[in-house]
Amino acid sequence: NHEGRIIDLLQAFGFGQAEGIILNAAGYSHTSVSIRDAIAAIETPVVEVHISDIRKREPFRHTSMLTDVCAHTIIGHGLDGYRQAVDWLISKCLHEKKVLHIIPFVTPLHPYGAEGNESALY
């Protein structure tokens, strides 16, 4: 994970290129003012996902710096949290009568992706 890469992607997709962004910032959730600022600066709603329940982990993980600037947060639902995030975005788009375009891409953050290969579908 590279903090700057996450910020680059938020900025690349945060101004009308997508109806929503699903983000698991991992340990950066607890430390990154820069990612928080990037989320606050973009128009696209961000859904924060934590696979584990951060409230049941070490005390330094109990607070996410990102939650206040994210549109929605899902904590402790394992990998199903990603499905829940997609469902939340679909529901939001339906409520707002927007068309949801899903643009799959692989980033260096994806365990099966090759570095710099944002256009590869999975």
C-alpha cells in the first residue's frame, strides 16, 4: 500500500468519473490526514470498509480518521463488507435516480493485480 497512490486514485475518480468509491485504507484509516483531506475534497461519495471490527482490536485502531468524511462506513463484516458497500451505493443511486456505472480495475493495492495495470479487468 502506498498512501500517495490511494490519494491519486481518489482524485482520479472523485470528480464525476464514478458514482461512488469503496475504500479499505487499512492502517492508513487510523493515521492518514492526507487521505482524509483527499476524501473531503472530492465530490464522489466514499464508502469506508473495514474487514475486521476495529472497535474490538488494539486501542489505537478504535478510531478511523476517515469515518467523518466518508458517506458510509462498514465495520467488521469480513469480505462481505465489500458486497454491502456495493449494495449501499446501488441503493443510494436508485434513491437519487442515478445510473450506477461499475468500472472494475486492478490497482497495485489489489492482491491479484500487476503494478500499474489499472485497466486490467477482474
